[in-house]
Amino acid sequence: MKTERAEKTRNLVKKDVIKALLVEDDKSDRLLAERVLARYPQCAKLITDTAGSLSKAVEYLRNKEYDIILL
């Protein structure tokens, strides 16, 4: 299990584009997280969709695939 998780992490780091879904219902916290992610130095391009509710997050997940989900 631990080895499998490490392998998935290595594969994620090797990507040119990382697709993330940020789910946060508090607007101030959501904006803060978006700013932090935008300024973080990255080795890959980070594409982030944001959802302000669980229902919006579920809608995104039905229509797109993500590498990571931040709650």
C-alpha cells in the first residue's frame, strides 16, 4: 500500500499539467487558497477548478477528471 502511494506521487510529480479541484464553502478561505496555489512555485502547470459547495464539486467530478482534490 505504501509503495503504491509513493508510485502515484512520483507519477503526479512527473506530469506537465496537474488538474486540481478545490472545494471550500467559505469564500474568503477559497480565495486565500487560490492565491496561495497561484503563487506556489511549480514544476508543472496547475489548473484549478473551484467549487463553493458539495453539489458543485459533484457536478465537476461528473464531468472532469482530477489528479488531486483539495477539501
